[in-house]
Amino acid sequence: MALQTLEIYKSLPKTNCRDCGCQTCLAFAMQLAVQKARLGQCPHLDEKARAALSEESEMAIKSVRIGEREIGNETVVFRHEKTFNHESLICLEISDSLSDSEIGQKTSDFLKAKFDRVGHILTLDMILVRFESGDAKRFACVVDAAAKAVGGIIIECNDINAAREAAKSISGRGAILCKSNHAEFACIAREHGLSIIVGGNSLAEIAENAETVTKISDSIILNVDLGSFRDNVRALTQIRRMAIKQRYRNLGFPAFARASDTAEAGVYLMRYASIVTIKEIDNSELLPLLTLRQNIYTDPQKPLQVEQSVYPIGAANKDSPLLVTTNFSLTYFSVSSEISSSKVPAHLLVVDTEGMSVLTGYAADKFSAETVTRAINKLNAAEMVNRKQLVIPGLVAQMSGALEDESGWKVAVGPREARELRKFMATLK
Amino acid sequence: MLPAIEDRYMGRINEITVGLKKAGGEDMLPLLGFDRNRAPLLGLEIQDIKPEMPDTLAAAYGDATDDPVNWAAFCEKQGIDLLSVRFEGANPQGKNRTDEEAAGILKCIQENARVPLLVYGTGNKARDGLLMDKLGRVLRKNSIIGNAEEEGYKSVAAAAIANDHYIISFSPIDINIAKQMNILLTEFGIKQERIIMDPLASALGYGLEYSYSIIERLKLAALAGDKMLSMPIICNLTDVWNCKESYDTENPSWGDAGKRGIMWETLTAVSMITAGADIVIMRHPQALKNTKKLIKRYLQNGTTDPGDI
């Protein structure tokens, strides 16, 4: 919500001290109104003024945009309190001292790490390039190549010139990570519309450095790299709790953590890191990791759903059996997985029950003789099989009579548990 | 100056003894890095028969699974804190072993076991009444028996009381049923300190987040002072190797099936522990080792109980 110049001016000190870089407070207010200046430029605002002026400051953990993605703006310590708002971004680390072909291989593997789960595409999100070659031009070149592959890049660099060069290729869609001189690097970051990742040797130091940088940048990320897995997990938890429970401003920013292996990455993404880096691409470990992220970041109040449709499992043909279930993604996944394991090809007709499971859907009348019949007709299931026979879940056996009457199909009752499907499917042959 | 961040809770999780080690007893949330953390206990599970297993899991055991006593011995070498034994063989719909046969096998396993045992029946309520009684008598005192569920818990509970064992109070991802089970058990005569809760661990990708949040809520309730929920939590990863992702070889983009299955189980275990599980029963020895390594790495910076690792 944009505030008018005069509204803003009311909350400023009105001393015309010029510390913000403008000639007068009114001039500063005008700049703020059109977002040409930042609130942090005025070092004399008290909490009240800050609160009155900035919608952003209402966020316990500031939100940060990196290209198309948003992180931060988290409001709870436990997902069951409401939900986690933004998925952790997973970031691959590479060194600019790698050869061109190695870099090509890494970016190619990065792009291939794509999986389809519950109708959602799971992917990696960012690449971090470390300046290790000592050659600023090489660094800029590698960063540029990485930037062509992915929408978000972090440059890790302790050399001002190298950072400045490389920042040009990633304007508006990345971050700079440095070990010290945060203020200097923050300026470069700001110039190029990048976030600044601020660290320290202890939580107190990180908070101090963040505070220093707020005067320069409003896109800050905290680097939680305290020397051990334990200290990092502890710090990540404390940051989340202090920001939300105590509204402690200097740690109210999204956090960044580096994982040494996939299991550690899993813990970091469960424990509040908004960006987690990994060192290698191995699809056998990434599929589980991305699935974990999908699970933890699912809104507890909005279960994932699958589209109403007839899904072929295996080489299903017109003689294959037809089974019916609900569109709760977990139900769909469990059932289709078990049918698939049985090696008996089948059609799985998924009824839209608004994401409810079999029993819940039945209790709420979303999974009934009427709704199943409607789905059968809408999906033209009769065209897909030679015999009008279907199997319903054992948990709703009582529906079989009514469903036969309503649909005109013959109804058989399947097992109560998805895992019993494997044996059951063999009997359908 | 950072604001004070120490946590003080009113409640505490009950502490139980599992062989030479302890589980539970914490007075704060897991993975907070304060010095009172204790390593969760890890175990593997065997059955008295050779069960069907996907290749990716079977590969870890070779022919050890041909005989339960050999299988138990194999597991002991994997660095476990306890061993779970499930008597699926006594199922009337399967091998239909007699109580005596089952007891004989258990005796043999126990004689050779250096770790404490956790024993499950068949899951068939009618069968388990007598079975658990028999097995309960064979077991050394302070072993663990499971599961006590809403229907048919009395005979399992009786076996626990008569033979001085811990009992697993099972609930299907429902905090109200969890509490109700504990009330039923304590009213039946089980002491609160002898109960271990199993809120049903769902596998990664197949409901993990439900188990994760229930466990966090159970821990918070206990730490807030709810004595009827202050029992340590056990997670048995029964379903992980039923997940397609733990064994499927038909998707080249999914990478190596063996490694994938191991990571599928590792991340499931690690999530349960992050949420607050005190004991995790796993299946693949490598997944167990990975989990143990991570726990050790976490506790590295000073622990009051270095012997726990």
C-alpha cells in the first residue's frame, strides 16, 4: 500500500539533517513515496515511525525476491500452526575453477534434475558460483554461463572487482555472498538489484552485520555458517524463533545454509533455511530430497490433489480391470503404486473429492454412488473397457449396492488397505 | 545484545531404559543444540519368516534372511541399539506357526542377542492374545512389546504387565486417539512410565508430513505438561520399502535404485528424529548407518552423554 508523501513526512524526524542523502525530509518522503529511496537510509527513525511507515517491517521475517522466486515472510515456528509459506530454494555449488566442459556437465545435470510428483514438477532452483580461480574475467564468464541455465544465481566472492564484474550478468535475480566488508558488497548488490548474504562467526555477529547492512540494502539474507552442523541447526532455529516470537528485527531475514550431504540438506530445509546448498547432483538422492521439501512445505490445510481422470497403470487395455478411488494425492499415490507393483495393468478412475481421502470423502458425501457415477459418465469410462465392471475400495463396501443401481455398472469390492492390492490384483486376472 | 533464547518448559518426556541405554527424558524440543540432547535409539527389524522384499533391500542381507536367528545375528553387527522381531509367521493366514514354535525361535534369538528386543505379533487380534502372552514370558524383563491398539489392546497389555515389559501404544496419526490409548492403558493397569507411543510413521512422499506434525504436536503437549502424552515416541518405518521410489528401476531419470531406496529411508528416519522421535526402527543397514552418522555429527559439539552414540 503506497503512502502519500505527506503521510510519510508526518512520521519523519523533520530535522533536514541530510543523513539519508536527500536535502530535506520532505524530499526524502517524496522519494520514499515512489520507492526511489529506502526507509533504511534514515538512521533516525524510531520503532514507531518505522512501524507506521513500512508495510515490510510488519513482516517478522522479511521477504526477499530472487528472480521469480520469493523467500522469507514466514509467520510460524511449526508448520502445524498454520503453514510454511515459501519452499526452501535448493542451490548447487560450483567453483569457477572448473573447466568449461565440467561446467557444461554440471549445468546440464542441473537442468535434468526434474521430477513429476503429484502433478507438480520438482526442480532445483539456483546455482552458487564460488570465486576461486583468482581471475575476475573467468569468474564473470562462468557466472554468465550459469545465469543462462537458471533463474537465480549466488556469487560467492571476496574480491570487490570480481564481484562487480560478475554482478552485471545476474541483475535482479541473485545474491552476493561475502565473508567480510559487508557494507561494500551490499552497495554493489544494491546497484544491481541483488540481495546481500550477510554472515558472522556467531549469531550475535550475524545480527550486528545485518544491522549495519540494513542502512544500505533492504534485501538481506543471513548466512548461517558457524562451523558445525549442530551450531547451524541451533542458529537457524533461534533465528526463526527470535524473529517471530520476539520480533527481533536484526535477525528477521531469510536464512542461507550449506549442506555437506543430502541428509544434512534435509534437516536444513526442515529447520528453517530458506536457501540450502548442495555440492553434487545425484538424482537418486535428489528425488527423495525434493520430495521431502514438497511434503514439509505442503499447506496442512490444503492437501495436494490430483485431477479427476482415468489413469492407465501399466499397459492397460480394454480388458484391464477398472478401479475407483478419490483424488487425495496421498490416496492416489498409494493406490496407483500398489497396483503398479502388482504388475497387473489396470485403469484407475480418480473421482474429484476435493482432496479428501476415501473415508473422509465418503463421510462428507463427496465420494458417493452419485459422485462416482457422475465421474464415470463425465470421463466416458464405458468407452475405455469392454465390461462395465469396477472395483471400489473396501473401506466403502457399503456403497456397492447403491452404486450398482445408480451407475448400471457391476461393482466388486476391493481390499481395505492399499497394500493388500498387490495380492488382490492377481485375483482379478 | 541478543535477547535471551534459553527454553524452559514445564513438562518433561518420561525416561525409559532400553538395555544399557536410555531413551526419552528430554525437557526441550529436539535439535535445539542445547547440551541436554540425547541420541535417539536406532534399530532394525527382522521377521520369523523370510518376507517379500524388493531387491534393493534384500541385497543388503543376502541369505541372512533365510533363518531368523542368523538374520538377528547379522543385524547385531550393524550397530543397532535394539532389535525388533515380528512374528508374522504365526499368522493363521500364513505359516500359522504355533505359540510354542514362535517362543522357541524367540528364545534362540534372545540367547544370542546382546541388544534388547522389541517383539510384535501378527497384527491379527484373535491370534495375538495368546501369542503375546507366550512371547512375553520368554522375553527378558523390560523388553518392549507391541502393539496395543484401540481394538484388542487388553491381551497385549496383560502380557506387558504380567512380565514387566514396556508396551507400545499405537494410534493412527491422531493426537486424540494417542491420548485415549494412553488413558485406556493406564486405566487397565499399565504405569505411565512403561508406555512408548507409536503415532504411525508414514513414509516419505506418502504422508510423511502428517506424522512429522503429529510428533511435533505430541512433543509440545508433553513439554507443556500433559502427563498423558509425556511418553517417548517410537517410529517404525514399516512402509518405506513398499514405496515405488525405494525400488523402481524403470525410470532412468530417478537414478540408481539401490541408493535411492537407502536415501528414501534415511530421509524418512531423519525427519521423524527432527520432529522428535526417540526410537526409530528401520530396515536397511546402510540407511541406519547414514542416520547414525548424522546424529553423531549433530552431537559432536559437546554432549553430556558421549556414551550414547
